[in-house]
Amino acid sequence: MAEAVRSLERAFDLLEHLADAGGEMALSELTEVSGLPMPTIYRLMRTLVNQGYVRQEPSKRYALGPRLVRLGEGASRLLGTWARPVLSRLVDEVGETANMAVLEGDEAVYVAQVPSKHSMRMFTEVGRRVQPHCTGVGKALLSQLPDQRVREILGRTGMDAHTPNTLTDPEALLSELERIREQGYALDDEEQELGVRCLAVPLRGAPALTAISVSGPSGRMTREAVPNFVPIMREAAERFAKELGPNT
């Protein structure tokens, strides 16, 4: 039984390594990052290939398989359900609409929202996909990736200007992502929509790249108010990340 559990742990670790590397790796690369013997990795990968959780490309490199999509979709729906109590507390404490988003492919996808109690409030449809460079949650998600991965994403999505405030230069965005990593939060300063400001923080340690945010009219969510919201957001993110962590 113990050996079977170790094999499961190793198989999931290999899937995590594939995800961290962008979804595709060579057998030699998996050997290097995992520290496992190549024959062991080969056996585990063949099992995952046979089950559809991994596929082997014509180049012989291993890639995340299509069967993971169904698992991911189910987990995303549950993540939104689990998030609602956390987002509700944020609405009570901050007074603005609270959101949760994950990075799916090259886009930020909203998986949960609890609206503000104000008559004038922000609304984003759950399931909506947005470019990450112009949103608070998007920038909080990108800040959790290495710069090379960010460049690759931007190369595929482009950097459309939604307002005069939108960052459209990759180097400027990379500089901002470095500031986000240092300060622990991201700000959409009317970059997706004029008159709307959004504050977001990453959920570090969550099983997938995830971020939570609060958004509201810039007249209420002033630049001066943002520093007061940051500790509340960080505390909520840390608490929820622990809830999502492995049960030990």
C-alpha cells in the first residue's frame, strides 16, 4: 500500500512539473527536475499516457493530456463555490464587488463573484475571459509566472488598449509585474474601463494560479483608499489559500 501511495505522489508531482513548465517537457527534463530515475519516470508517464492524462507528442516530448480538461473544469466550478464565503466577507469589509479568477490558457477567467451592496456597483459575468495585461486579477496572475512565460503569453494575446491608461508595452508591464511581486498586490487603474478601479492579490500556494480582487467606481475606490484595503485582501487570500491546501 505504501509503495502504491508513493507512486501516486510521484505521478502527481510529474503532472505538476509539466504544468509549471507550460504543459510540455522531455523525459530528460522531467528526470532533472524530479530527481527520479529515468526508468521510474518512463513507467509512470506510460501509465498516465494510457489513461489519457498525458500525451506523447511526435517529438517524443510529454504534454498534459485532454482528460485533465474535464477534471480542471470540475475543479474550477467547485473553486467558485468554495470562494463565495471568502468573497462575501470581502464585500462586507471593503464594501465593493469581490471576484476570483484563475489563469486558463492565456486568459484570466472569472470563476466567482459576490456583488457589492451599493446600487452603483461592478458586475462581471462568471465564466468571462479577459486579457490579463489590463485587469487587476490578470496582472496578479501574471506576477506569479516567470518573465519568459509572460512574454510568451503576451506574444499570443497581444496588448490591446482598452483605455488610454492600458499598458501596451511588454517591458512596461514586466516592470509593473516586478513591483507587484514586491508589494504583493496589483492595481487596475482604469485600464480596462474608464471610471473603474480594481485591486487584486495573488493566492500564493493555491493549487492553480488564482487571484482575488475587489472592484468599484474610481470615485469610491480612490487611490488614497487602496492602501487601506491591501491588508484586508492579503489576509483573505492567505486564509483561503490555506483552506485550499493539502489536508495533512
